Amino acid sequence: MIDLYVYYKVRDADAAGLAPRVRALQADVAARHAVRPQLKRRPEARDGLQTWMEVYPGVGADFPALLDDAARRADLAGLIDGPRRAELFTDLPPCA
């Protein structure tokens, strides 16, 4: 299992329109793939841009491609400034 972090920039003017789309996308993937997504943002904006982060803990290796497809269907691109960037993390093994 992996934890998937997806981050991107959002113009202040587009934040109110984007939030319901991202929440609907997350509700859909949560129902279909039994994940517990989170939506976060940095507390401050810079130059009229917010940084948002979607977090998907404990997903399978195939989940990033499924999420990319869902994001395209949700038509998020027009409300995001630049690309959605994804990072994968795994747990460190416990010390013996």
C-alpha cells in the first residue's frame, strides 16, 4: 500500500468553484475504491495563488491512474493553475 499526495496551485478567484468539484471527485473515488481522502491547503496564498493538497492514504499501486482518470472526468484543469503533481510515499519498516 502507498500514500498518494497530489498538489497543485489554485487562483484565489477559482477556489470557491473548484472546491465542490474536488469534494465530489473525492466522494466518488471514496465510494468506488474504499479510500478516505483528505483535502488540504496551505494557510497562506502567494501572488493570488493557493496551494491545495489531496491526500489518499493506504491505496493500491493502480490508484494513481484511476485518480488521474477521475480528475479528467471532473474537469478540474480549467480551475487549476498549472499541473497536478503526484508524489507517492510508503511507510518505513519498524525498527527491530
